[in-house]
Amino acid sequence: MKNEFKISILLASVLLFLTVSNSFSANFNPIKFVRDSLPNGLQIIYTVDKTAPVISTILHYRGGSRDEVKGKTGYAHFFEHLMFEATRDIPRATIDKMVQEAGGKLNAHTSWDETVFFFQLPANQLKLPLWIESQRMRMLKIDSVGVATQKGVVREELKMRTLNQPYGTLIQKISENMFPGSTYGWATVGFDEDLEKATIDDFKQFYDKYYQPNNACLVIAGDFNIDTAKKYVRQYFGAYQKAKESEHIGYQTNPLEKDYNETIKDTKAQVPAVFIGFRGPMLAEPDYYPVSLFMDIISSGESSRLNQRLVEKDRIAVNAAGIQLSLQYTGALILIGIGFPDKDIKDVEETLLDEVNEVISDGITDEELQKAKNIKESQFVGDKKNVLPKAESLAQYFSYYGNPSLINSQIDNYLSVTKEQVIKAAKKYFSSAKKVVLTYIPDNGTK
């Protein structure tokens, strides 16, 4: 399954974005799509692309770990797994086999804000993913065999993520300390003890609340006929009733009241590391765009400010990076420093903060801003080349912004940003802001 959060990728390799030296043009053929809906509230987006004889489907549920409550965490991630078990008409553990035999692939991922399932298949297999998704939407078997099997799988995955990898507790500690008192305050995988005590009835209630047609967006992209697809969608999803709208509570996060500092002894870590978190803008905020450009300027590529200062000049860190955690109702900005074994990790922390403050104080160059915009253009255009990322983008633009047309125009929000706006936004979120500092120290068990 896809990982819940890009920090995990950084923990594995601490990869930085590639430097983009050429200017990309945002002038591309606009993505054409057709919107549709069913009486039960299911939203559908069709986009035809005949460049290859393939089709992709995305089923995006507007629900993730933010929709859980204390004591009952990890349910959304659990359903990401349970959806591959059995339905009323699909025998247990055969979904993968059916798709692979048809020449396709499938996967899913969960985050705080979403649970997303995707298929990619040859163009003549359109009915298969629609049938499977319709079965999983309202005919999933939530029984003792499937629940016990997937409980074991998910609990083992949780242990692997937290106990058996360096800095494994990071996501949980970032969540609970960056977003205290809200339902963003735990990692998507949840807590082992919550999953252990969860009952079949608990899971059924969660399923009936969030895996409903009026809480989902279905996107079909690729080489297909829209009228035919509409017929299949109505055939498979049309009989379901519209559910009661789910109450969503606990999303709003209060400002951090004080700094939080913790040092963690880590038996899996080979080198020390520091992670500094600040509260950041949510997805739909105007500040999101200049802050995103600022994060690219300080952390994307070998020429970035953090890499040049900590790795190339001062030589106190193996890697220095930054990541913007963009959520629907909140956000975080995280500075990352992976130190050398013989260097003081406190120096890494202080230099990360010093460099960010120096950039804010001295400003950025035209070249740095253009490079950051080039990165966004490259990513924006790249996401339009293949049907699967195109489908996923349409689902996200609809689910988070209510406007799938942003697939053609959101890049303008980046390209119109000025240097002054970048610095003003960065100052707002970094200068004198409360922060969370997590320092990981290797622990070999010796005194």
C-alpha cells in the first residue's frame, strides 16, 4: 500500500527534489472532462485520453484518520486493507488476482483527509474496476475471518513503521504535538491498542458512516466512451441509497501555545537527526502558494539554501531538507536535519533555524523564485501526462476545493507570486512562531 505521508520517504532516503534548471511553459492542452452525479450523491468525473489503450479509475472517499475519535484510531487505514478481502459477490482474497489476470494493477492509500483506491487496466476492462468498487462501497464483508486477517496485517505494519525503522515514532509525535486536541493529533496508522480492542460492530459503524456514495468522488480516465461509462456507473452504483450526511467534528486546530522539545533515544538510528515543526497553511489558504515556493527555495535540490549551508558549507549534516505537510484543515512546515555521528545535533538545529531566519531577513533572488516556479511547473505538467495521476488530480481538486477545473489553472496561483509575498508569508509562519522540536539520538544500548 502507498505510504500515508511523504515524511516516511524522507526517513528512508532523505531525498531532495531535483533541481530544475530549465523554464517550463505552463501552456499545455487543457484537460477536458465531464462532470456527472447520481441521485444518491455520488460524484463522477470522466476524462477521455486516447493516447494509450488504458483506463484508470480513482475512487476518492472524503474521509481519513481525521474522522476517527480517541480510543478508536486507525480505522480508516484498516479499511484500506479490508477492502481487498471479500464482498457479497467477490470471494475472499481474489480481487488482486482478478485484476492482475486482466493485465492491470491496483493499489490504495490513506491519509488524515482521504482514503483512495485506484485501478489501471487495459481499455477493454472498464467494467471490472467499476464492478469491484461498487461491491466494496456497500457490499463489503466485515466478518470475523477478514477482520482477524487484516488486523494481523495492519498491526504488523504498524510495528514495522514505528519499532523497526529509524525515527519510527516521528509521524505520531509530530501529529500529537503539532495538532493537539484535534483529530489530526494521531498518525493515520493509529494505535495498536485501539485496533486490538476494536470489534466487528465498531468497524461496521465506521464503514456505514463514511463509505457511502455521497461521500465519494469517482474519476474515470483514459481510452473509453463516456456514454458507455455512464451506463456502467448507473448499473453498478445507481441502486444505492443516499446516506445521512456525516458529521465532521474536531478538524479545527488551535494555535500552538508553547514550544515543545523532546529528545528520543533510538536503537534503530545510526546517526542523530532533528525535526523542527511549525504550523503551516491549509490547502485552500492564499498563503499556501507563497509558502510552498519558499519551502522549495530553502530545500529543493543541491543548490537549495539548507543544503548549501548545512551540507556544503558548514559540513555538519548529511542531509538538510524541508517538507510542507498540506492538509485540508491545517498544515505543517517541517525542517529536517540528518547529522554526522561526530557532530553536535544541537548545532544542526540552530543552523537550520538560523538559515531560515536569514533567508527571511535578507530576502530571495529572482533566480531562486524562478527556480521554485520552474519546479512547480514541471510537477504540474508532469501530472497531466498519464491517465492515473490525471485522474487522481481531478479527484483531489474536486474533493478539497470543489473545483476540478483547477487541474488546468492552479499553476497560475504559483506563477503570480512575488518575492515580497514569499517573504511575507514565510515570516508569518516561521518568525517568532511556536515550534515542535524532536531530536533523535542513536542508542546502542551501552552506557
